[in-house]
Amino acid sequence: MNRLKKSLSKILAVTAVACMAASCAGGSEKKSPETAWVEEALAYCDTQVRRTLAELKGPDGQTDYTMMPRNIADSLTTWHCRKVSETEWCGGFWPGILWYDYEYTQDTLIRREAERFMASLEFLSRQAPYDHDLGFLMFCSYGNAYRLTGNSHYKEVILNTAHRYTELFNPRVGALLSWPRHVKDYGGHNVIMDNMINLEMLFWASKNGGRPELYDVAVAHADKTMNHHFRPDYTSYHVAVYDTLTGAFLRGCTHQGLTDDSMWARGQAWAIYGFTVVWRETQDSKYLDFVQRVADVYIERLPADGIPYWDFSDPSIPDAPRDASAACVVAGALLELSASLPAAKAATYRQAALRMLRSLSSAAYQCGRAKPAFLLHSTGHHPAGSEIDASIIYADYYYIEALLRLRRLLQAEQQGAAR
């Protein structure tokens, strides 16, 4: 934390001018300052990916492709890995990162490693869902794999997963159950905000050979969440609980936030990202209007560098831990949203996203040579004392995703200007 505090003042002086001589994929032609900075950040990610691949090899030089990087504690310098299982919700992020790095580098070595790690997840598409995390596990991995390769087997895996996922849908409630194991604990059908991210897999599957009702399930879940998961000021509960038989909303509460009434940063981030996807897939303006309100209250409360404290209501701010992972999630969503808005609002969201990504790409948040992860200063489950001020794999996933999204946006603008 001391290192972060010492670096924050430097972040505020960061401009769009990055190292113009950066060595990166994409050629040596002259690039705009903004493009050069993004390429430099992506080249850094590629370096860290290769460091991680080397670190994951055992003493015999072999890799256990069932062990996925999960986190690096603030005091440590190597990845803590967890074995692939139905209970390890982060298992899809490392294969997803490899696919994103392959998208950037086109390196077949990276592709082979992505395929090998990803293959250990396939069994999840053939069994009843343990909980809502199937989207994180399978669409971040197999979704990117199919997008980049067109391999029909990957498509089949996604479709199978999506159909199994809908087994969690309760039509009386109109929403997918998040944690079957916690129904008794919460006294009803529990829905966590994280679940919004997993709707993207259902939307995709409904358009690519899956049953049409997959779309209806996703929309119903989004509507139920929009109607009951938010307070009048558009801050969100982490958990909403519904009567299993009648579908009536019982209460909003938290699991990973500070209190039931606080704004947990990553929960608000999941909402921004999730409703951005719902707008994209439905083109229903009610979602575009709604997600702006959810995003605006988040942006208005950010500290100067654009990286939120883990919970916006923590009384120890400014000494509270940050959550870089929430910033990564929101940055990518705002870049996508900006393409759907009038010029003034689009510029506001784009500049907010750039501020977040520039801060994340600074020495205050990048691991540099200290660790093989991309980013420092994420917070996982603060109330449980877990992953506080750590490097966490899903922060890295959404960071490289946001960088690639920005890169595509800049390339499209440059091509348009050249016409």
C-alpha cells in the first residue's frame, strides 16, 4: 500500500504520451501517442504471460494443465494456483488471457498453451451446474477460443454449457439461481450481481444454434435484476433474495461488500458490464438508459486516479485497499458504451475509461518485474480476509480485454481517417 500511495501523485501527471519507441506486435510504423501507449501495455502483458508459462512448469519441465493461476499475495512473488474443479470459479480466466494474448501476438505457441489449459474445463459442459459461474469458466475460455478459431467443437461446448446453465432458472422467480448451496442460508432464491456477466453466454448461444429460450432467460434475469437489485440512487446490492415459490423480492444484502447498504466496487462494476451486454444484445433503450445511471454513480465517486477503493463506503478511505479488478471491468464496459451514446456523453465515458487504463498501466499498478501477473492492488473477498491488496487473475483478464477493445477502437478510427 505504501508503494501505491507514493506513486499516486505521479499518476495524475500521466498524459497520453507514452514511449514512442516501444517494441510491440503490429509493426514499426509510426503510431499516434495513444496507440503507442496501448501497444506498450499489450506488449507488457505478453511478457508477463510468457513469464507465467515458464513459472508453471514443474521441476521436470512439464506443465500440469489442470492447475490455474489464481492470485499472488502482496508479500509473495509467485502464483498461487488452484486445481480445475466445479467449485473453482476462476478456472476460465487464465485460458481466456492466453487466447487474448494469442489474438494480440498470433503466436502459435501461445495458442497451443491456451488449448491445453482450456481442455481441462470441458467436463463442466457435460454435468449439472454447480452454480452460476459457468459463464466465467466457459465463455471466457471457450467463447474466446471459438471467436478466434471458428472450431466447431468449441461451439458445441459453449452450447452444451449454456443449456445446462439454464437448469438454474426458476420461472416463478424469473431469474437464475446463483448459489444452490446457499438457498437455506439466505432463506430463498439468491441472485448475486456477478451473475449478470454470465448472461452473455446465453445471448450468444441463442444466436448460434442454441434454443431460442436462452435469450428469454437472459432477458428475464436482467429485468428481475434491474427491478430489485438497485437502490433509488442506482447503487447495487451484492445479493438479492427472492421467495422461491412466489418470486417476491425479500431483501437486498451483501456477501463480499462492507455492509448491506454499501456500494461494493466490483459489484457495481459487474452491473455496468452486464447491462452493457444486455443493451448490446437486445438494443432495448431501457437498458442503455439504465446502465448510464449505474455507471454515472460509480464514476462520480471515484478517486482522482480512477481506481476505486474496494468499497466506496469504507470509513477508512483513503487508507482502504483499492480494487484494480473493478476498474478493469468498468473500463472495458465504458469503451463499449461510448459507441452507443451522443458525442458529449461518449467522450465522458471514453475519457473515464482512458483514465482508468492509464492508471492501471502505470508503475503504481503494474507488477513490473516483481511478479509475473499484470496488475497489483486488487481485492477479492475483503470481509473474509481473502485476496486483499493482491494480484488476482480476473483483474488481469479484464485488463487485457479492455486494452484489446481500446486497440480495436483506435485501429478503426485510424482506418476511417485514412479513407
